Amino acid sequence: LKDSLIANRDEPARSLDGNRMELLANINNIADVHAANTVGATGVGLFRTEYLFLTHHDVPGEEEQFEYYRQIIVNSPNQAVTIRTLDLGGDKTVAYLGRRSEPNPFMGWRSIRIFLENPKLMITQIRAILRAGRHGKVSMLFPMITTLEELKRINKVVRETRENLRREGVPFADDVKTGVMVEVPAAAICIDAILRETDFISIGSNDLIQYLVASDRDNPKVAHLCEPLSPSIFRVLQMVLDACNRTGTPVTLCGEMAGQPRSALVLFGMGLRRFSMSPAFIPAVKNLLGAVTTAQAERFAHHVLQLSTSDEIRSYLTARLREIS
Ligand code: PEP
Ligand code: MG
């Protein structure tokens, strides 16, 4: 990273008219935590826990997970970390959970679907996260929630796990908030029901986009359809952001588009105030959002929502970017 870009690391992120926002980091491991500190992220908005599980031959034990999460937390900016529960399946599989070949892995047995079927895996990770929560401001995030039933089931497991820890006299944090990743269109469409059962939302736009347009984000033949700057995506995002803001539910967007200038501009205009991205993008997004007023960004977002093709959206936003930078 260029020194000129990280010159802004200690300045708070705010728009030209002084509206504050949080620029958080997506991390996979401890090296990313150091990168998050270097660029001045104010916390970790998404900690993907898969990597620990991918390097083991069996489910890592509770103590090992606890220690791993604790290390990440104490080294993270402001010790603020949103820990995502295991999101395996799709392109990432481990033999110890039963490797199976599926014709459509991304539409198959992945993520929270695997988690809910493996009590040992689920309870071990939830216990480790609740215990590690004593070392910072920790939240727990559930990926790939599709139905309200899944959410109620996982919430019940968290409640029971807390009760067990209390009964055993094991120290844990009582204030760990739980959140839902909105990355399956069904959850976005039923956001009102989801909001009644969750403390916060994190929008996983990478998956939300590929499921919305029925196109594998890793398949080069169709990846062009996974275009964040498109009318359908922005309409769904506006719907979710409005529902969260109406109910006062904290909402973060943690997909790649949070770190891309044109989409970040629209997201800010749509009312998003918490962006989580690869650390490398933070300095540029901070500069960019610091160069617009809220009213300007709202006008851009309003206009974008009237456009009907990606080409129109892209050229409109490219012109706006030139004006402000
Ligand atoms: C997402 O889907 O937007 C997301 C952040 O999760 P991942 O990229 O790990 O699937
Ligand atoms: Mg995802």
C-alpha cells in the first residue's frame, strides 16, 4: 500500500458534510488483522473462520478454537470482531464432514445447512466464540440463512449453549450479539420477519448477487451476469437497507462491492453506514466518501434506481466519480 493512501489511517471516516461511517475489515487470518490495523479499519466486520477448519483433519477442539479466536480478537482494531460461523461447502469442503459430490454444490449442502446437522461442530464453535467474547466486542454471524425456521433453530442453540456454560460455571460473554447474513434472496425478500429474530444484519453481496442472477460467480461463462452495478441488485439492497434503517437494526455490507468506488458511493447514498471490505480497499473508500456530501450521494442513489441497465448505471456513476475526485 502506498504511504499516501494510508496517510488517512487515523482520520475518522466521514462524508464531506461530516456524516460518520464505519469502514471495517474482512479477514481470513491473523495476517489480515495486521493489514486491517495498518489501514486504520475501526474493527473487523467479517472474520471468515473456514481457514482453521480447512487445515485440520477433524473438527478443531473447543480450546484450540477459543485460543485462535482470542488471538484474532485481542489483535484486531478496537478488539471489535464479527465472527462468522463455519461457511463450508460450495467450493470449500473437508473430508471429516463427509465429502459428497453434488451436481450443484453452491445450491447444495453448504454453510448453515451443514452446521445445523452437526451438533458437535455447531456447539463447539458457538461455545468457543461465546467464551472468546470476553476478550473484546464480539458478535456472531450466521451465513446462508434462507428461512426463518433455520434462524429460530440456530438462535435456540445459542440460548441453550449459554445456559449450559452458565450451569458449568465456564466464563463467557453475555453480550455477544447474533446476526444474520443476508445472502440468499429468500432472506432478503422476507427481511421483515428476519429482523424480528436478529440483533444485526450483514449483507453478503457476493453470494446475494450470484443467487439473484442464478449465475455461478466462479464460472467464467456466466460470471459477467454477477454484476453489482445492476438494477436488480440495487433494488434488493435498497429494500434490505430501508427495512434495517426503519427498525434501527445495525446493518453492514461485507461483499466485494463495499470496497468498489462506484458501488460504495451508491450504497452510502442508500443509507449504508457500515462497510466491510478487504483491508486494501479501505484507504481509497475513505477518501472517496470523504469527498461527497450525504445529499449528493442520495441524489446519485436515487438516480441509479431509475436506470434500467448496467451500462447506464456504470456510465452514470463513472461520470459522477470524475466530478468528485
Ligand atoms: C458474501 O457472500 O458476500 C460474503 C462476504 O461471503 P463469502 O464471500 O465468504 O461467501
Ligand atoms: Mg457468502
